[in-house]
Amino acid sequence: MPGLLRSLLAEPRPPGCPPLGRRDGVLVVVCAAAAVLESVFRPDMPHRLVAVLLAVGLTPVLLIRRSRPLLAVTVVFGVTLVAPILTGGDPPEQYALVYLLLVLYALFRWGSGREAALGLAVIVVKQLVSFGFGQVDAGDTLGGTALAVAVLALGAAARYRAGARARELDQVRLRERERLARDLHDTVAHHVSAMAIRAQAGLATAGTRPEAATDALRLIESEAKEALAELRTVVHALRADEPDVPRLADLSALAEGAGPRVEIEVGAGLGAVAPAVGAALYRIAQEAITNARRHARGATRITVRVAADGAQVRLRVEDDGAAHGPLQTFLGYGVSGMRERAELLGGTCTAGPGPERGWHVEAVLPA
């Protein structure tokens, strides 16, 4: 138990906290307006003036709920604890204060472990003091506590889900780098093998050349063989049984399979594309076609175009299906892997809905 507590207190704030933006300002204005409107259209509201001042006065804490969640929780529960003093012991009743649940959510979603623990202590103390001084009865205390626990659990669940997704994306990046390393290994091995063959050819004609050239050729052969051995040793532990590194010429094989018809068009002038780039283009096209076949509703055609663009190669994959569903759902790990592979080679990869129909994937890589 002490170890678990230490682990909780040492938990840092999660990454990716959204910065303060215009939406937060709009939220404050909306909550304040809701409090004023409630006081106008609710004639039976007790302690109207105090309730409105309390609800409107606490809205600015929404601006710090993510950046300083512990302070926001302390201010909210401190003010609501002393507010009954102004109303003769009865706590102000205003439904607009429901926005304070956002502060509770932010405590466990964006706070550090220490902030979450201290904020939880503030909440418990406030509930106990309010019940002890008779500000709320046992039923309201239990109901408020249950609601607070539910909101805090929701914040913790969202935090865990975001962390799990980040870890899964890291695994995608690692797998994509591993695959790229294997492809690069095959490419480098090809060139090193050519070096060894040329060195052997030089040795075969060494009788007509100076002795120094013979020694140099022996060194080239030795270094090439050693490089091949080291590369094979390093990659052997990572490499699974997979087909050879794909090439740009292998794109035609992607047209096979069930689903929408795949039309592949490879432009002229692509013979000088580096093997690593060709492999990356093949992998990106493969992932894009797979996604289109799985998610493009009503698609009848998938178009793959590869063209030389100066010193770059441009790949574009389009389908004519309906929308692929929610954007966040489609932007999954396959798209992240395509972007990672393109960036590792000094290029870019973008994916998004088309202007009219379908989904478009475009990759630009150096040739």
C-alpha cells in the first residue's frame, strides 16, 4: 500500500493538455449567462442575489481547471463551504452550478498524482464539514459524494484511455521503424554485395595491375563481407519470416483481392527511385488500400497514382466511397504508421476526407 501511494503521488501530469483558447472563454460566458437566466426565470429561488453572485463569480475557475486543477478545486469548494454564512446557514441552491463538475473532471484528467490526492482531500473535508455543521443532510451528502466520485472516475478513465492510446501509438512507431530498418537492411545488403563482387572481379585481374591495387581490393572485399555479417547479426533477432523488400514495381499486386476495383497508374521517370523510397511507397499504398476496402462505404473504385515531381515522388490514393465515419475513428494506428514511415525518409504523408466523396491519402517522398 505505501508503494502504491508513492506511485500515485509521483504520477506526473499527462501530456497533451489543451492550451487556454476561445472555447474556454465562450464556456465562461455561457455558464454565467445561464446563472443569470435561471435567477430571472425561477421565481422560487432562495437567496437569489447570493446564489447569482456565487454562480457567476465562480465561472472564472473554468479558465484554470486544466492548468491549475488543484487551485480550481480548492477555490470552488472553499467558496461553497463559506457561502452559507451569507444565507443564514442554508447553502444557495442554483442548478447552474452544475458546471462545477467540469472542475472535478479536470482534477483527475489533467492533474498530477499529488494534485489529485490533495484535491480529493479537499473534497472529502468539505463534505464532512458541511454535514457536520448541518448545511446538508445525510441524503444530500451521499448523493453529492456519489456524483463527485462518478465524475472523478470519468476523468481518471479518460486519462487512462489517452495514456493507453499514446502507448499504442508508440508501439506503432516502433513497429514501423523496425520494418523500415529491415527494408533498409535489404537495400544496403544489395549494395554491399555488389561491392564484394566488384572486389572479387578486381582480384581476378590483379595480375595485370599493381600490387597496391590488389591489396586495396582485398581490403574492400574484407570490409564488405564484415559489414554484411554485422548487418545480418543485428537484424536477425528482429526479422520475422517476411517476403523480400517490396519495390515500386510490385504495386500492381495490390490490385488483387476482393472489394472495390483498384486502378494503379505509375508515371514515367521513376526508375531512379531509391529502393527504400520504393518500399515506403508500396507500404503506404498498401495501408491506404486496405483502409479504403474496410471503411469506404459504397466504394466502387480505388485509384493509386504515382508520379515524379522534380526531385520528389508523389503518391496519391483515392476512393469514391461515402464518408468513412468519424474522423477520429479513421485516424487510427495505420495512418500514424504511414506518417511515421514518410517522416523517417524526409517526406510527408497526409490523410483526410475528399472535397466531395471518399478518402484521400497523399505521400510526398524524396526520390
